[in-house]
Amino acid sequence: MLWSIPVARIGETAVRIHVTFLLFLIWIGAAQWQVGGRDAALQGVLFMVLLFVCVLAHEFGHILVARHYGIKTPQVTLWPIGGIASLERIPDDPKQELLIAIAGPLVNVVIAAILIVVIGIGFNEAVVTGLDDPRASLLARLATANIFLFLFNLIPAFPMDGGRVLRAFLAMRLSHGEATRIAARIGQGTAFVFALAGLFVSPILVVIGLFVYLAATAESQHVALQDGTQGLPVRSLMVSAVEALPASSTLDEAVDLMLRTSQKEFPVVDETGHPHGLLTRDGLILALRESGPTRPVQEVMMRDFPTVGDWQPFEAALTLLNQAKAPAIIVLDSTQKLVGIVTPENIGEMMMVRSVRPDWRFGTRRVRA
């Protein structure tokens, strides 16, 4: 994810911290320093670090239950407004999605229960303690924060946990697409309430409202795209008008091709049309900066690139593009020769078409990047 820093790996999941979270810690420390000096600043930063450990545990509640159902999570990213676990896919079974969604908030319940019952903070103290109350103990504030995280995440604002729980219940009676559309509309409405409340209460609610609105919209469009392309092979939706670079090409020849086309990704093929690599526009510019125009393309191309067969369902290409985080997927025919590519830009154009024409069915007309 852009502007995120890897800090650890737990099992198969990379833990990343967004740079805005680090800036947020600095801001918290500076604000507390002004109020109570060095000790207050250290307490404030320590509280935020412990809080986000709880957030990480919350996300791993989702991750571990998802792993039980065979769904991997390549990475989880911590933001100032919470964590995002990037599941490879959403389960088709609504009951599985329900259990995955509810697992995170239940982790916060367990943490709060440990602090209240085992350590003995007291339920009344945990409920009435303010998160920014300097007179309260650190553990009491942490118990309060976990109770808040539990309640806040169960708000039915898709794609928050409560929204996913709502979609799971709806999907038990409706189609997955219709359940998503209803949950997304509720999420967008809730996001508007957050933003409106933020004008009078706290600016952070405006940020949360914006995040929820954009995420709900993106999820709704993604599901609409899946519905519109369901059952169609990759060949029906791939970019087939692709210019490829011969394996013997130089960077100078690659520049000529880049200037003659609107492509950003260039497959590198041998004389029989079998792909050997992928050269991106950014990679080309970087290579030109570091070496001369006569350098062979084969020395700078990506050799590890995802491929998909043109006969496979388009959903397979969508899943692969999400998992690989690659700039493009090379599409092959039955003889393993290049016949097209699928790119995020290609997907974006189809999503824009679906947002304007929800009834549009792809496959009757080629959408090209």
C-alpha cells in the first residue's frame, strides 16, 4: 500500500504502518507535552501505541477466522483511524462472512474483559473513564477504548464490521450483489451523519465519514463489476490491442514504442510470441535515468509477472490482480502466447461504466484501456 512501512510479519501476514500513523503519534506527543510536559507526552504516546496493539489484535481476529476458512490475508495496515486487513477474497457463504466480521469486535470484548475482570479495574471505572482523562490510569483508559472500539465497529456502516455483519444477514435472504448495494447505501448514509456530526463535535468524524463513504462506494462498484462480468471469460474483457517489445529490444526502442502508444505496461516477448517479462513505464524511466539508451530491455524488465489464460473466468483475473499487486496481468492463449493484458486502469474504466450504467452487461462490447 502506498506510503505504508512494513514493520513485522506475523505468520503469512505482513504488518504495515501508514506514515500518517507515525505523524499522528508525533502530533499526540506534542499536544500532550504542551498540556503536561514530558511525562504527559510519554503517557499519551504509550497509550496510543497500546491502543493500536489492540487494533492490531482486532484485525487478527478477522485474519485468524478467515484463515480457518482458507482465506489468506497478505497484509494488514494500521492507519490513524484504525486497521485494514486485506483479505484475498470475501467468502461466498454469508455465515462465514458473519463470523469473520464479528471476530474483530469480539477480540476487543476479550481485551476489555481481561482488563476489567482479571486485572480488576472495575466495570464502572472503565465505562465512565474518558479516553483523554489525564487523571485516569493507563489501563482504565485502555479498557474504555476497547469498549468503544467494540461498540463503534458494530455500527452498521458498511464496510465497517457492523456493515459487513448487516450484509451477511441480508445475503442470507438476498443475492450477494443486492445485499452489498443495500449495505453500501446504509453505509453512505451513516458516513453523511458522521461528517455532519464532525462539523460540531470533532474533525476526526469528518475524516471517518469520508473514509466510510469512499470505501462503501468502492465496494459497491466492485461487486457490481463482478455481477456484470460473471460467467464471462477473460478474452471478452481483456485489452487485446497490445503492443509488445521483442526480447532483443533496447531502452531506446522501448521509448519509441511508449511515445507512439498510450500504453503504460509493455510485455516483452520472444520471436514466437511467448512472454519473457513485463516492462512498465515507470521502470523504463528509472532505467533510462540509471543507464544509457542502448541497455537491453531484458536487463530491466520484470521477470516475475502474473499470467492468466484467456479461457479462464474474468473473476480469476480480478482475484489475481488483487493478490499479485502487479501493474498488469499478461493474458495467454492455449499455446501460452500473448493475446492481451488486464490492468487496474482497464478495471477502473469498467467500474466507471457500471457506475453510470448499472444495467450494462459486459461482453457484448469490448472495453479497452
